Amino acid sequence: MKLKELESCLQQVDVFEDPKLLLEQYPTSPHIAARMLYTIHNSFDDIESRLVADLGCGCGVLSVGAAMLDAGLCVGFDIDEDAELTNIDMVQCDVCSLESDRFYNKFDTVIMNPPFGTKHNKGMDMHFLKTALNMASNAVYSLHKTSTREHIQKKASDWKVKMEVLAELRYDLPATYKFHKKKSVSFRL
């Protein structure tokens, strides 16, 4: 599948009508999701015929994209009871409270755009990352703010895992909540 075709298809995925601030529900744009998944698929061969987990799947744009790229099975994990994925298996749970051995090395690949932990959930991104590393037998692909890179590199070193930046992308965040004063803000991932 070509990149533009994947992005076009992902534009059809619905976003939350009433996102929850405490869960940091910000949509992963089709542009970013398509580029992330296309790179994972074409450069690393970590989607097709693989068991893929999408942590904090929300509306499922990464899960849907992985399925479109012929994942063997894609399972979304999300705490929100309002998160519903069409034609994608889903586990409703608190990702940070998963039993460590229940899903240990059960997935080939974990993909995610975790909560960044910037408002009320400080450190949430690291909890998600630690869970993902426990669940993946092969690779974890995760979106993080560029400003947290040094911290993530230190954690990767502490956890004795290889960490590599595969791309830098610009994320345009539209005003989603009442406290957002600007129409949109942009930051680097």
C-alpha cells in the first residue's frame, strides 16, 4: 500500500466527540499515523503477519492502519469504556496496571502514541513505555515529544534497551479543550 493511500484511508477513522482531559485524549493525525506505520512496515517489516498491540489506542487510528498493512492480529488496549474499535480486537484495561506476566512477550510489535503526561498524568508516557517493553518480543514504536528525548534515552539506558529516533515529525494539535486559547499549537515529536 502506498503512503498517500494509507493516509487517505486513515482520514476516515472517527475521533472522540467528547475527549477526556484526564486521559489526555488527543487524536493521532492520519498524517503522523500513516508515516509512522509506513516506516515500521516498509523499513523494519514489523507489521505484516505480526501480532501487534496498540497501547492507549483511543479511536484506533494506529490499530486500523496496522490492520490495513496486514498485521496478523492487532489488539488495541485502552482504559476508556467509550473507546470502540470497528473490526479491531480491544482489551479495556488500565495499561499501567496490567499484570506483568499476563502479556509478557505476547506481541511481536507494540505501537503507541501514549499520553505525554503533561497535564495531570506526570510520567504516564514512561509507564506506557515500560509496559510496552514488557509486552513486545521484538520492537516498540512510540511517539514522544522531542523535548523529552534525553529523559527517554536515560530511561532506555537504565532499562538496558536500545533506543533509536527514527524520525522527527511536527504535530499540529488543534484546540481540543476549553482551556486551549489558541486555535492550534505545533510541537515536534
